[in-house]
Amino acid sequence: MKIKLLTTIIAGVLLAGCGGGNDNSVDGGGDKDKKTTPVLAFDGAINGMVASYTCADGTSGTTTTKTDGYGLVTVVSDTFADKPESCSVVLSVPTGGEAFDMSNRKNMQKVVYTIPKGLLKVGQDVAATPFTTLIEKTMAETKDDIITATNSVFSSLGFGSSLTEDQKLGLLTTPAATLETLSPELKKSVAATTVVLSDVLVSQKENKTVTVAEMAAVTETIAADIIVKNPDYPKSNGETIVIDVSGVLADEETFNEAVNGDVPKAVSDIITNPPTIPDADIPDPENPPVDPTPEPTPPPTGGTGGSGDGGGNGN
């Protein structure tokens, strides 16, 4: 993990709860006196997503600024800062927009990550990841509480006993920093699982009948095979591996084969010799592919009946 990236993320987190912060990502009003909270989109850091939040008291909003090159976007809301446990969050890409994984320039245009109500706490970092998304889906499916759902998700993905409670929390709040604390083998496994789960979520976005257990089974099977076929993951010959199996997993037969514990040929073909990207082509977080600032507001077209002399009074 680059020191510069960690430093920027930590600096962004320090903004949480502070009034009068940067509000160029205004939610429903952008009042400079409101408190600000940074939200991270992570699979690696994802550039190009907006954050929408809904709180129990009816407060809601969507940022106009997108996640920057460090995956961060700022929510401007007192309720979100003071009572985050009452809020849920959706990170998505605006219609017609683009998004990229800053660690490998992977196209993340179809990604949607969620954070369920109850996961956030005051003073705790906010991150939307494939793990938080599967926890939200688990709670919706089983009606489990947040603790039960969290433990269920990590167990279903094969990390029930290999991760401590602090490490599980870290992967839900400070994923980049937490990955760096894991053993090399566990780090590879968690990284591969994160990438595959993101692709599984994309591939099944429109499938209303797929279960959490099925998505977890597919993820665990494919992630394990990625490590077998690419023992230096996420690197290969000094370059960064780019895995994208979302397209092939959208095929029902292929997905169901993976549910049963087999790696489908279409998936195996991708992960046996995956594409790579040299370090020189990895995006610079200071100059990300997607401009995080809001689109400029078009100027008014003007009324009718004027003479065109600028007076607007019929002269």
C-alpha cells in the first residue's frame, strides 16, 4: 500500500464530525455549517462513485461530487455525522458515468456497494465494500442483526476462524490499512475474495432469486482457484493482475456450476492467464480517470419577450 495513499485516507477520516469542511460534494443543501463525513468506496479504492444516504429521521441526500482518486467522497450532513448508526448508504455510478479501480484501472461502471443501517458508529471510519454489501443482503434475506449477519458473511466466505474480530471490523471500515496487517497468505486470499465478490454482485444485480449462500459459495470457489493459478496474486511477473469474471458469471449455467463448487471453464480461462497492467499504467490518485467534481450547471437560457439588449424589459 502506498504511504501517500494511506496518509490521504487517514487525513480524510479526520474530517469526520468536523463542521465547515469541504462541501463541494453537497448533499441536500451543502450548508457550510453542517458536519462532514468522508465515505470510502473500496475494492481497491474506486474513483467515480456517488454516495446516497438515508437516515431513520428522514434525512437523505446524494453527493454531487464523486469518489476521488483515493476512493473518498464527502457527505455533508449533521445527522449522518452524529447518528450514523441510523443511516444506510449506497455507493453507485451515476447514469452514463464511469468508475475505475485505482489499483488496476479495472472498469467498475456497474458496481453498487451498500452499507446497512446499524453498521456505522460515531467516530468510526465509513467504507462501502463488497463485504458490507453482502452483509446488507444477508440482513435483508434473514432479518439477522448486524453482528450475526457480519459473522455469517465472513464464515460463508471461508474466513470464520482465520480473521479476528478486529480484522473483520477493519475490513469493513479501513480495508486498505487492514489488508496490510494480514499475513501474506491471508492477505492474498482476502484480496482475491474481495475482487471476486464484487464481480459476483455485479453479475447477479438483476437476479431476484439468487441467495447470499449461493453468492458466497461462488466467490469462495473462484477466489481459491485464483490463488492456486496465480500464487503471487495480485502480481504476475511484476505487473498487477486484473481479474474480471462478472461477464461470464452473468450466464446462469456458468454461475450455477460455480455454486456447486466447480470452477467453470469460462472462469478458468480468464484466471489461468489473466491480463495484467504495468505499474506505469496504474492511475495516479492525484489525477484520477474520473473528475470527482460536480458537472458544471448550464447557464439559464433566458426568458422570452426581451429585445436581446440585455435589459429584458422589452426595450
